[in-house]
Amino acid sequence: MPDPALVLNAATTRGGVLLVLALVVPVTAVLLAFVAGGRQAERIALATMPLGLAIAVAIAVTLWWTGGPLVYLLGGWAPPLGVALRADGLSVVMLTITAVVISAVGVFARADFSTPAELVEARAPFAFWILLLAIWAALNAVFLAVDLFTLYVALELLTFAAVPLVSLDGRAETLQAALRYLLFALLGSVLYLAGTALLYGSYATLDIVLLSQRVHAEPAVFVAAALMTVGLLAKTALFPLHLWLPPAHAGAPAAASAVLSALVVKGSFFIVVRLWFDVMPGLPGFAATQLLAGLGAAAIVFGSVVALRQERLKLLIAYSTLAQIGYLFLMFPLAFSAGSAQLESGGALAGGLLQTISHATAKAAMFMAAGLIYAALGHDRIAGLAGIARALPMSVLAFALAGVALIGVPPSGAYLAKELLLQAATGTGQWWWAVTIQAGGILTSSYVVLVLVHALMPADEPVTPRVRLSRMGEAATLTLALCSLLLGLAPWHPYLPVTHGVTPTPTLQALWSSVWLVLGGTALAILLGRWGDRPARIFLTIGAARRAALVLSSGIERSDGVLRQWPAAGLCMLVLAIAFAAAMLAGR
């Protein structure tokens, strides 16, 4: 039975109607674009974007003004009889950054997805704008829902809107990548839904607030938590469950890749955060949090090494996404308090969320820059990028700024996130995660340096772009890159209070640390990167070390090929489900 106090006291708060608008506006735009068709779909989408961004900002301002979460009870019925929408600090941050990225991608995509003047309607543009709006609506639902089944519905809508983006060009390889993405995501959905059914059978509610008060340590809960976690990790593509990510992100059009990497994988990650921090903060225990972060650390190393060995720029960025996804999961053990034996919403959670939004803006900018380079050159081979810094200065600058922001140079959001995570590691005495965080910066700088060195090399012949690039597209790309670089300067403390007093202002020590990260990354890039014949003289002096490094990297590349096969991926899901259930049980 529902708790009477909760049912009677729950009410729609001031400004709660804004939460409904955050869902209704993109959904209405989807329906209007579908009915209007043709080039009207693009116009409706572009007109919706500033409105949606304004709603997200209004929600943020209202939460700051009221000092508490915004709530809207659908139909006036409080949970568990009804469904509620709720926006706290975490939701507001994700809503706002999603609106910013969607708007920038929309401006960028006009060059690739405008309906030709001689046609009434074209398949790819019509589908793209509708799917982009649908992804926006589904993500907003994920960030605002406070019911595990509503989250499941929103997550499925997100999946079914994202998958077609992969295969918009209709090529056989992108259709195969989209199908692989769909099937693996549905497998993850089955696990999540099975866990949800177990929780409902045990507690007769799926409302997050009510569950957090009723859930307790018992076998059914451990099994449910393990199934839901692994299902969500499959959708997030955390190593070793990344079967679908590289071909999907690398094969999709640049605008679609930007949305998939920056936003879509964040939806399932956000639900993991809700599940572990809000529903069952006292259940995972020390062992389970260490296991989750261990997968994240493996993803950082694995994804970075494989990224260094790629020949194509978009594939490098796709494997970089795999590595950066791992970085997000380092916050879980750092949020675990040994005294209270539960996860606490402190500096580690704030750092993880800041890393999430920093990755969203930076990775969208990287994929958009790669798309501009591909459009200009007709290819994205890293070995063939010599001379593009002179031919495409804005695109290379945007890629460089986004890469520097990801490395964690002040005043970027990633730098502020890293400081919060390092403080949490020091406070909890988990020095090994502090080492991992710093190593992640070095690994990130390695593939950023690799690309930039190739781009800055002089070309044998002057590079002449095949097409004239869209100035609006270049401006949107550069804007997102600058946003990522300056995120640390934003006033986050009304939404993430623990960020108050943590300054991203560049200091001599911070800049010196950044120099070491870049130097370490440069050394790794020399050892593991694909360089062709140009730097052969350098390799003569480090031949033995490079040969040993390449042997190691070739083993990692071969294991990547194995892990991206269906039998291995299915086995990994089974093993991880058992491992998480056992780890949670061992923590009792």
C-alpha cells in the first residue's frame, strides 16, 4: 500500500508545468513535421529548437529561484496511483546541455539534410529532422521521469529513434550496424524490464521515491539490480559490452554521430545513476562499485589504445567515445561512504555529471569537425590529413579545442570534474582511482595529439576543399567546442552544490599538470599511433620500445574483434550479471 503521507502531501510545484512543456513541445513538433512533410519538417525542427532551449533555461532558472525540485503530477494523481515528472539539479543540468547540443547539431545539419530545391520531399532529410526531435523528446522524458517503467518506455523510444539515424544513407554496412545496434539494445531492454518486474513483484511500486524507502537487501533485489544494471550498460556500450558502438557511430552521418555519441548513450547512463544513487544507494556495496569502476578503467585503456590504431578519423572518435564512457563510471566507488555503507550524492556524483556534459559538448564538436573534414576532402583517413590546418582552420581549431577540453585543461568542465573526482579519491583513500583519473588524461591526449600532428603537417601539394563548407556549420562546431572548454566557468552550485568553492581558474600548478598530460600523451602517440612513413627517423631511435608497444596494441585490437562478436558479447552480459549479483550479495 502507498504511504498515506506521501500521497496526501505530493503536489505540483510552482513552475511544474514547464516540465510538461519540455515533453509536449518536441512531441508536438514531431507530429507536425510528420504531417507537414517535405522541407516543412526542417523548418518546424529549427523553429522548435530555440523554444525548447528557452524551456530548458526556464526550468533551470525556476529551480534556482525556488531552491527545490520542480514536480508535476500528471492528472493530479500522486504516485503510486499516478505518474509524476520531477526535475532536480541533475535533471536540469542534463536538460539544458541536451537542448544546447541538439540546437547546435540542428544548425550544423542544415548543410547535409536540407531538401533539394528540385524535390518536394527527400527521404533522408525528412527522417533526420523527425528523428532528431524524437530523440530530444525521449531524452527529456528520461531526465524527468521518476518511475522505473516510465524510464523504460522513454529509453525504448530513445532507442527506436536513434537506430534509424545510423542507416540514413542506406548503405549495406550502415544497415548492418543499425541492425546490430537495435538487437543488442533490445537485449539490454529485456534485462532491464526483467529487473523492473522483479522489483514490482516485491514492492508493488516502481516509483523511485517509494522504492528508495521500501527496498532492502534480499535475493530478488540483488538479481533485479544486476539485471537492470547490465541491461543499461549494454545500451551505454560500456566495455566489454560495446559490440554495437564503433560501427554505428563511425558509419552514421556526422550530425547523427554527434547526437549518438554526445546524447543517446547518456540516457541509459543517467538511468544507472538514478538506479544506484536514488533507488538503492545502500545496496551495491563496496565490491559492486569497484567492479563497475573497474569496467570503466578497462574501457579507458582499451578504447584509447584501439583509437590510436585506427586509420579513419571517425573510427578514432568512436573508440574515444568508448574510452570516455568508461571515465563516467569512476565516480561510483568514489561516492561510496564506508561510514554509511551507501552511495552519497556529493562531490563524486557532481564530478561524474560534469564529466558527462563535458563529454557531450566536446564529442559532438569532434564528430561535427570530422564531418566537415570528410566533406572537404572526400575521406577521413588520418594519414591523409596533412595540410588541412591551413585549408580548414576553423574545423581543425574546433577539433583541437574540444580535444583540449576532454583532456581536462582549465577552465574546461572536464578539469572541474577531474578536480572533484580527485578530491573524492583523496577523501575516501582510494588512491588507485586517482591514478586512473590522471592516466585517463594522458590517454585522451595521446589520440588528440595524433590527429593534430597529422593535421599540422605540411602537405606535399596544397589541399583544396572539394566543396565550400557551411559557415553556419563551422560556427556551430566551434561554439560547442568553446562551450566544452569554458564549462568550468559556469555557475553550477545552484544545481550541484558541492561545486561551490572549487575553481577552474588556471593556476601555474594546473597548467603544469596539463603540460605533463600532453607530454605523456605525445609519448604514447609516438609509441602506438599510425604514422606512415613521414616520422620514420624518430622511430629509428625508439624502435625496440615501439615494437613492444605495437605487439601489446595488436593483442588489444584482436581482443576487440573477439568481443564484438555476438557469442562473446552475450557471454559477457551473462558473466557480468552474475558478477554484479555476487558482488552485491558479498557486500552484505
